[in-house]
Amino acid sequence: MSKTVVHVLRHGEVHNPDGILYGRLPGFRLSELGVQMAKAAAQGLAEREVVHVVASPLERAQQTAEPISAQFGLPVGVDERLIESANWFEGKRVSPGDGSFRDPRNWWVLRDPVTPSWGEAYQAIAERMFAALHAARVAAEGREAVLVSHQLPIWTLRRHVERKRLWHDPRRRQCALASLTTFHFDGAKVVGIGYSEPAAHLVAISPTARTAKGA
């Protein structure tokens, strides 16, 4: 059986001066530091045998894919299944400790943390991401692919593959800006999962790294 590797890359830092949860909203592009993060991710993959690059349709993901596309001379495909998760709070200012989750007006929206009630079901996210992962495996069979997506979808995919419950504490996600979650396949079976942060030196100086919204 062929051995294939699929790297799932989270986009870089986004320019979001108003601090809103941008989710799927258009117009949110990488900051200058985010562009550097994308370049660092590409450099981290320089010695890999990448033959297939696909990204979420959102601008920040497409931008993050560009240095990889240029480095390997590959077009950037678009896969809607890699898009950010839907969220009821999209377009709103929501920050830890700002009282949003204690506001009685939001209690009905927050009633079910397991599904969750405030956005796209974790199971739906897992299914679409898993399908995108396998499509990339097929396209790059025997070599390597890169998918560019968003924090919650990537973390949900990882938990799904690891057969862990999908609902979780967002503060414990291992999915930093411009990080790579790497799935190793033997045939169609995932035989290993790796994680790396090629832009860690840039994330360390990002003022928004810990509070990036709709990422």
C-alpha cells in the first residue's frame, strides 16, 4: 500500500483591528505578520514532496496557501469543505471575560455545548473535514498534500480521527496560527498524526495569537 502524507495548515494571523469574531465573513485578510507566518509555513515544507495544494475559500486561507503554491509551482485548489465553521456570534465582539457568555440574552444560544447550539454541529464539521482529508490523500497518493483551513475545523478533524469526543475546551486546542497538523496514511488508513509550528517565532510576537477570533 502507498504511504501518503496530508498536512493540514491553519492560516496565519488576520488583520482584525475591531476584534470581532469574523468567522465566514468576507474581507478578512492576513496581517503583515500573518503573511510572514504563511511564508514560514512554506519554508517548513520546503523539503517535502508536495504535489497538491487546496485551501478554504476564505481570503485568509487562500493567502496562506500562496507561498506554498509558489514554492512548488502548483495551483491552489478550493474546497468548500475546509471552510470555517458557522457561528451564531459571527460579526460580534466576543472575548473571554467580556460578559458575553453571562448575558441572559445569549443563554438560549449557549444552551447546548455538546452539539453545539451556537454554531455548526461538531459532527458535521468532522464529516466534511474527513472527506476533504481523504480527497487530498487520493489526489496526492504516494506523495504529499497541503490543505489550508481554520482552527476549529482542524482540531475537530484531529479529535475525530483520534476517536475522541468532539466537544472540548477551546483553550486546550493544539492548533496555533500557521501550525501544521500532519496525517500519515498507509493506504487509506491513518497510521500517525504529527504536529509542528514552523511559525512559532512569529506567533510568539503576535498580539492576537491567543485571542484570534473566527480563526
